Amino acid sequence: MDELSELLIDNKTDEKFNRLFRSALKKNHFSVEKRGSRDYYTLTDGRSSLGFDVSAEKYEYARSRSMDAVNKLTDRVRRDFDILERLVSFTNGQEFIRYTVMRSEEISGDMICDDFMGGLKRVICYTGDNIRSRLLPEEYMKKWDVPREVLFSVADRNMCRLLKKTEFSESFADGSGAVRCLDFKAEGSDFTVALMMCSDFRSFISERMGPRFLVAAPSKDTLLVLSEVTNNVLERLGAAIVGEYRWAARPLTTDIFHYSSAGVTVAGHFSEADG
């Protein structure tokens, strides 16, 4: 989408979208505190501030020239500020709590996180649309007087509910039809891949794939589940996994995870050289 955006969103289009967006914000009692880049605005309601990446809505406007894109963005702004008010208490805010997946090197000191496998972390966040995440700063544990374990328990419960509603496609990963594949693909979602870390994931997948299966998550936009396969099949899959990891806008890991009744282990790791 980036290349198409550059073609569609020239300076004139950007300026028109900016004017329309600012006008819609004013009508809804918001204002621009700072515009950090063409696609990133810091907005305020006079009490709090939130940052917004508007690239998706701007791209939609550039294609359609419709105010619907601006109105959709304004609705998102209103919803996110409403949720921020709900976060004043744990009781009111817990329905919005989720966790997302991040690599260890992406973690900073104020994040609420714990270990998963292979250098991946679960990171507590909140959301208003089950697509975009906003990280929940560590200060909220003190504000709410809630321990880390409770936050992860609530987040896991909400992620398990999300898992049941998530769409996926089923196919075969080889010509023989012996290797079944479930593809959870949702470009731009901060939660689809994180579903592999929720407590209901193994039982949910086992009902469809059997008690043991493999999972690949080369990017934050792709979660691939495979019926348990042999090493030679894994090697053939390696090039595809590394290829997506290498070219992904949001790369995650080239590890392959094995799920069974005994838990989760790293079944294999591919280096970029394997691609």
C-alpha cells in the first residue's frame, strides 16, 4: 500500500484531507496538538492527548474522495478518547484490555510484559476495535492497585473471546494433501498473531488439527498453523517462512513452535541464510 499511497496522496490531496480532518475534529471538540508527520497526529480533548496514525483513512480518502473516510477516522478518535476515560478505573476499563506480541528488542522499560517463547513477549495493551493496540503503561498497575498477574488473566480471557470470533482459511501445504494448513491472516491487526499465546489456543486448534501441530508467525500479519509434519517438509517451508520474514513490513520470528499436551516448544529455527 505504501507505493500506491505515494502515487495517490500528493500534496494537494494531503492538504485537502488535513483541512477536512481538522474541521471534523473541531466540530467534535478535539484539536491537533502536534502533527509529527504527514500521517501522524497528536490530538487532545483539552484534558488528555493521544497519537493517531491516519494513513489508512487518508489512503481510503485518496481513492474515494468521500467524507466517509474522514468520518470513520473521527469516530475512531472519539472512541479512543472515550476508552481513555473508561481507563480511569480497572473495573470500567478491563473489557478493553488485551495483549499483543512483540520481539524482545522492541520492549521498553514502561511496558507490562512477560515471556512467551523464542524471544517473543506478551505485552499488555488496550483496544477499541480489536485491530489497533495502544500499550498500557506500567503506571496503571499502581493507579489501579492491580498486580501484573491479574492484568494478564483479564487480557487472556479477552483474547480467548477474540479467538472464537477470528476468521481463518484452511488449505493443504503440500501436493499430497497430507499437510493441513490454517491461515490466520489479518493485515494491520495487532492481535491476530498474539492469539497463539492465549490459553484456549491449543484446544481451539486441536479440535480442527489434532492434538499436536506446528505454528509459524513470520510477521505480525500472518499466523500459520500446520498439522504436525516431518523435518523434510519443515525444510521446504523454511524458505517461504524466511521470505515473508525478510520482506514483511512488521517481521516477527523465523522460529517454528510445536504445540502438544505437554506445552509449547521451539521445534525449529530458520536463519535468513535459509531463505
